[in-house]
Amino acid sequence: MFWTRFDPTRPDVRFWARLLSPRGIVWCEMVLDTGSSRTVLDERLLARAGYDLIATPKVTVTTASGRVEAKVVTVRQISALGISADNFPVLAMPLSQPLGVDGLLGLDFLRRRNLLCNFDKGILLTLPFSRNFLHRLALSAQIFSAL
Amino acid sequence: MDEVRPEPIEQIRRRHEGEWLLIKVTSHDENGLPKEGILLFHSPDREAVYEAVDAAFKRGENELLTCFAGPLVPEGWEVVLSVLDEV
């Protein structure tokens, strides 16, 4: 089980993500976005981290403000909230400066584990999927102790 | 010249509110998350910090951190996210 604290008074839930790039490790701040089907990273950060954005496929995506084109970049590894994914495709798009984060962590990444968010206390848990009754019981005990 | 000592990431953020930061990570907490670092560059301009990422890698740094030192959203703004694949 992985758990982390966030500030429940803020309008978003943001946390550190570790990006393994061709040039080294980059820690960046991402926002939890369960309304996104895909994980997004700022294209300028990806380019500076050594990813090639020229020879990458493009897709059209729908955002809250309309349709835009995004590049699909397969990152070597991305880790956040106790979850790690190798060779993971992310959307490379320019993110608005006032947003104040380098990326959005979407459902394609989050669906790898159970996600439990306590918005009252500002606690976010990720847990493996339960395999059987005893495992479920053990997970329940962990959730209880964390909350 | 004085040696620059690592300091807690949150301390650096408090000192540079409203700016984008580039930090060299020097230690991690028990969860493996960045705990302390050395501030390499700061600017209100995000692009300038990303350029500094490029320069830091060229100098041989291998573990960097970028972040915005709040506030998240300027007064009078709201944020609406979500990115969906087109079917």
C-alpha cells in the first residue's frame, strides 16, 4: 500500500511523479485528473528531458475547451503514487502556465491500482487489487489504519 | 565561494512563491519522494526553467525536479481539466 498526504484546502490534488528520461531523472508535479482518459505531460518538459517529439504519432483529443492535437510519446518509465509503468505512452501537449503543474495523471495510469481519496483529511491511498478474501481483509486493515 | 548546502524542498518553495523552480535532488524520504535539494534556477517563466533543465543535463546532472511554487491558480481564475481520446 502507498499513501500520501495532500492539502485538502487546495482546489486540486497534486503530487510528485518521477519520470525516467533518456537524459536522466526528472521529478515533476502532476495533478490527479480522473476526468482524463490519458496521462498528459507538458511537451516542452518532455523535449528538454530528451524525448523526440518530431517523429511521434499524433492524435486528436477532446479537452474541456475543445479539440486539440497531441503527440503520443512513450516514456521509459513513469512512477507516481506507488505505481510504476514502463514504456508508458503519454500525451505531449503544452499546458497552461497558470495551471502550475507539469502534467495530468489520468485514468490510463490510475487504473493499475485501487485508488482511495479522503478529501476531508487529505489522504490518498493506492492499493493492489484484491486477490481473495484474506487479501481483501488485509487491505481493509491497512485502509483502516491509514485513515 | 560558499558551498551550497541542500535544503528541504518545501523550504525552497516557500522562499520562491510564485516562481517555477529547478532543483537538483539530493535526498529522498522513506517513500522515495524528493526530500532535499539544491536550487539551480528559478524564474516566473516556465519556459526559462525548462531551458535550464536542458542546461543542467548538459552539465551532467542526473536527477532534477521542476515545480511551481504556488499559488496554484491566480485570483479570479478557475481550472477545468480533462483530456479524452476521440473515438
